[in-house]
Amino acid sequence: MGDTIPRLEVRNLVRRFEGRTVVRDLSLTIPAGQVTCLLGPSGCGKSTTLRMIAGVDMQDSGSIYVDGKLVCDTVFRVPPERRSIGLMFQDFALFPHLSVADNVAFGLADGAEARKKRVDELLERVALSGFSHKFPHELSGGEQQRVALVRALAPRPRILLMDEPFSGLDERLRDGIRDDTLGLLKEEGAAVLLVTHEPHEAMRMADEIALMRDGAIVQQGAPYNLYNAPIDQATAAFFSDINVLHSKVKGALTATPFGEFLTPGLPDETEVDIVIRPQHLKIDFDRAGRGPNPTAVDGTPARGHVARSRFLGRESLVEFRMDFGGQMLTATVPGVFLPKPGTPMWLMIRRDRCFVFPREAGRGLKHESFSGPGVST
């Protein structure tokens, strides 16, 4: 596999607008059949990157390859329509005056019989066989999304670029449509680059996530790895809610409400942020502090008082003000759990589910774990 030529390769792309660098030294490879999500907040350069790959925007430096062949650098440029790249955008961009079948067939250059066969095949695969003669305004949002998808796939592109394709859908429909879309993409075998600002979407669909911030990819890998081994605090916070304990290093130890933690390699007086996700902050109802697996749970309980509790459906969210330092921490509890404000409770944390970052490293520096690998699930 190491010698396999990637379907899409991007090398050191840079794009500037009015003296401001919006994409900086971005490199990316995607093999055939893989879905890669370019994930990041609005304005970080995701869509600009997509437009450069598609050929509708020109980079200031860097190069783009499809199946090992150069399609664009600052001198040579293959026109967008000759790159074998399909595009799908958040507004679907269906032609309102064309039927569903004609929309899907629009980019096909085959004969009439071959076009009809391909259209019928794709519409059947997205459960729209009876919709050939309908027009876009007669379709629901989910149906329009499926038509836009198969139109992009109809010419059998080697690469499919998707820019926030599910953002216009009702939230209750999205997961099902995402799963159906992913199944079809895998069947077609194209290399897919999906742009999104939603971590849940990226985790659900991607084989690999490239997390962008300020025009650059800051961490790239399988969803599990980005979630469980974030490179910095901002990355951890992007994927989930987090609790942050502020402290200082003294003699390779950091004091917290839950006792001292080993923080080797950091100088004394280094300010650190200790990060733990709400699902790993446990209420110690018997105050024994041990539970069924004492080796995995820190033995030092800390007391806090309930500030607020809310029921969210599958779980309850309980906020505590800690006695030690007065910091606010949030725990999630499965099911219904709504203690009254002011109720004292003892809390425990999983040390092997915590991360510690130097305070100055809130953006860009790698994390150190307290003990073990520092993996979080």
C-alpha cells in the first residue's frame, strides 16, 4: 500500500486574499475509496481549499495531482471540467427547469440509452426510481440532496468534493441521509473530500479527518485518534464539551481538587490546563472512591456543590462548584438525575482519561498525559 499512488494529492497549497493568508502550506493525500473530512470552524479556509482543488480558484503556490498526474500548479492548469472531479454544494444547485432524470443526466456524454441506464441505476440506489419526471420544487430537502448526490456521481468522477452538503437538511433527517450517502460513496469508490464544520458529521462519515485552524491542518488522522489524542486543548474542545482545571507545576506535580498529578518535563511555575470530558467526571455516590475497577479510577474524591442540573433526554447534565478552588465542573449522568442546587456530592475523575496542556499551549502544542497514554473515549 505504501507505493500506491493516491487518487488526490495536494502539496503545500497557499492562498492569499488582500495580503491575508487564508490557506497556508496545506498538504493532503486521499486514496481511492476513502472519505476524508476537512473539518474546522467557519472561516478557517476549508471551502477555499475545496475551490482550488476543483479548479475554480487558483492557488498562490503549491500543486495538485490526480492519480499522480499534475492538474494544477502556478504555471500549468487543467480546466475544471477535465479534472474528473465531481462537486456537491450545500444548496444542491439543481436546475429548476429540468426534471430529476435530466438533472442527473446533465453531465453525461454517453448516448441516450447509456445515459438512461446510468440515471435509472443511480435513482434506484437512492430510492427515487419513481421520481424521474418530477421537478426540484416538487421534492423535499432530503430528496433534493439525494438527486444532487447522484448527479455528482453520474459521470463516475475519480474525486468527489462535498461542501457542507447536509447543512440545509432538517436535523432529524441528517443521520439517515448521511448513512445512505456514505454507503453509495463507498460503492462508487471515488476519493471523497467532505468539508464540514460539524465534528459529529466528520466522526460519522470520515475514514480520516484533517482538522483545520487558521488556514492550516493542525492534526490529521482517524476520527478515533483525533478524539482520543488531541494535539492541544482547542482540538479537544472542538470535538466535545470539556472541563478545564487551572493549576501550576511545582516539583513535577500539579495540585488539583482530585489530588496531585505527575506532570514530568514541565518546569516549576508552568501554568497548565487539565482537561477532562464531562462523561469522565463521575459522581461517587458511596464516597468509597473505588468502584468496580479501582486501578482505572483515581482514589482521591473531591467535594462540590450542585449549581444546576438539566435533563437532556438520554442523559442529565449536572454542574458543580468545587470546594477546592471554587472552579465549575460539569458531569453527565445517564438517564434522569436532577439533584437540587446546593446538594453536596463527591466526585471522581479517570486519570487515564485526562489531558494536561501548558497554558500557553492552548493552541498548537502537543499534550502530555497524566498517566498511561492519556487516552479518552
